[in-house]
Amino acid sequence: MLTFERYARASEKAVNEQDTDELMSLLAEDFRWVSFTQKAGGVDAAGMREFCLGGQVEGLKYISTIHDSDEIISGWSDITRNGEASKVLNILKIRNGQVYEYHHLRSPK
């Protein structure tokens, strides 16, 4: 079963180490980051990879899991973006062990 911690650790590696292989393997072919506000309609897996490698986030850290199930995982992470520290609530919809929809809410610390 895909857990939020596994997803978050893969995201950490993608952002912090610029290694997106594991994260990309967790995303379904029809993945959509719905709450990505910089592009109308959100972004697909390629857009997620571009975001992780694009340097918009200087650091990402897993904090805790709120919920893990076969259909939804959620949890908290900390990010630093444009020099500003934020706490992020992550909510991901799961199908067949992969993320097909991602939503987030970000709040300055």
C-alpha cells in the first residue's frame, strides 16, 4: 500500500536531491496536480517533474501522516519557497497504488 510517508520521502528526494525517478513511479498516467495555481487546470506528471526540478522550492521535508488508506493519503510537510517557510497540507487520491490526483494547501509558518 502506498503511504503518505513514502510519497513525501519520494517528493523530498525529487526536490532536495533533484532525483525524480521514485516520485514519477508513484504517479498514475492520468495524474493531475489540481491545486497547482500557476497554470490553469493544474499540471500532469511532466509538470510535477518540472516543478520539482525547477528550483521553485528550495527544501521539502516530511513532517507527519494524517491518514493512509487504499483510496486517500494525507499528511503534513514543510517547504521553503522563495525564501519563505511554509507548512503544507497534502491530500492525494490513490488508485491501484498510484496517485492520480493531488491537492495541497500552503500556509506561511
